[in-house]
Amino acid sequence: MDDLRRLDLNLLLTLHALLAERHVTRAALRLHRSQPAVSHALALLREVFGDPLLMRRGGAMALTPRALELQQPLESALGQLNALLRKGAFDAAQSTHRFRIAMSDYAAHLILPALAGRLRRTAPGVDLAISQSSREAMLAQLADGEIDLALGVFPQEADDTVFETLFEESFVSIADKRSLPPRGQLTLGEWLQRPHVLVATKPDAENEIDAALASKGMRRRIALVLPHWQAATEVLAETDLVLTVARRTSENMPGHRALKRFAVPFELPHFPFRQAWHARRDSNAAHVWLRALVQACCVRTGPARPL
């Protein structure tokens, strides 16, 4: 306790912002303080901890190993202090909280309209900051405290990360209906001979479809890779391209009159769509409320429509 008596606890709030933002100016904006004041606080923090904490590397600021060690204990300690001062449960109607959520284009299409609508009705002071990243980047951002919640398909577990399944999803193929045989379906051989569209944040990203094909000794030709599902459906008309995506993505497609959904001509397992968060936020009242709201929005979407 003697060490705490010598420390201005406001410095810990500044440290928390600096570790999260890794940038003095952004930390100052987050704290609603001037940049010189935050720079002065950083100098004091470096003296307290006997470590630079932030160092410039390759044109950007990076955390030192000591700063990385401080991140999780500091997040936990500030969360517990906040809980001591909080008067009861999280009051969404009066809150001015800002949540940072990473989600794919697919998740934004499926969940964001309902989520934004509920927020405007029940928590008009709550703000959202939405970002898009790869699965691996989302999990790293959760660990670093850069985001509060991630929505997506996470085949692998991660240390100190909690996952909750929101619904089960399956795949469906889509093509211009005029390019399909009269039966409106492709055999596996026909499907493999077609050029394919892949929706992915990275051109060479691993995906469940090609992994399943590889396990059977087969492969398809990926003629186009792009990160946006809506654009992926828009390029199909008047081509021989085939797109295979999550079933709910294909509902209410732009230009749907020219396109037809059909069953993928080989077995692909269903997969869980999940929300993920770092364990340090597990009991945070505001975070618990957010997760429940996201879950309610997913329930509202209902089951995927049949082909």
C-alpha cells in the first residue's frame, strides 16, 4: 500500500489509455486532455516503472516488454475499481459508453441493422466503433485490449478468450441462373470446373471450403478474391462464376432475380458463428449487457431460409 500512496491514481488511467492507443495524441483525445499533459504523465510513468513503456520502432510507437506485462493486470485492477464505484447494475438508458466491435462484412449485414436499431431505442447515448479484420487479427486485438468484442467464425480457441456460439451456419452456392443446367444445380464435377469467387480479408487466407476439398484430394480454381460479400454477389450476373458463402449471407441478395442459390454438391460441415471477448471483460456489467444485446439480435434473425 505504501507504493500506492506515492502514486497519483489518475496516472493509471493515463497509462491505460497509452497502452491501449500506443500513441500520445490518441491517448490525449481519449482522455479529453491536452497532448502536453499526457506527455508529462508519460514521463512520470516512465520514472515510476523505471521503463520507457512506449518506444518508437519503424515509424510507430510500440510497447516495451514491461508495458505488455502491465496491460492485463492494469485492465483487471481498473475494472475492479470501477465496480467498487459503480452504483448497481449497468444503466444502458443513461450510459454514454463506447464499444469497439470487430466484425466481418457478413456479420455487419446480418446483425448490425438490428443492433443499431435496438441501441437507438434503448441506449441512445451508447456509441459503436466497428472495424473489420481477419480472424487472427481480431483475436490479437482482443488480447491487446484494442477491441471489446469480436463477431465471426473462429475455428480455433485462444488463450484467455471466451467464445459464445450465437447460431449454427451452413454453406450455399450461388450463380447466375442462366449459366446453370435446367435442373438448377451443378454436379460436383461441373462445380469444380467452374471459376469461383472467394470472400476473404486476405487473398491467401485459409477457408473451410478449400480445406474440405483438399481433404478429399480436390481443388477448385479461385478466379476472384475480394473482402466484401455484397460485391461478390453483384459480380455473378451474366458470368459463369460460382460463389459459395454462408447461407444467411445469400438471403435478400442484391440482383437476386438473376441469381439462384443451390446446394453445394459435396458435404460441408455446419459451423458456429460466435462472439468472442477477452476473459478480463467477462464480468464487466456494460460488457455483459452488450453481449446479451448481440445475442438477442441474432435470435431475432431466426433460422436460415431453405433453398
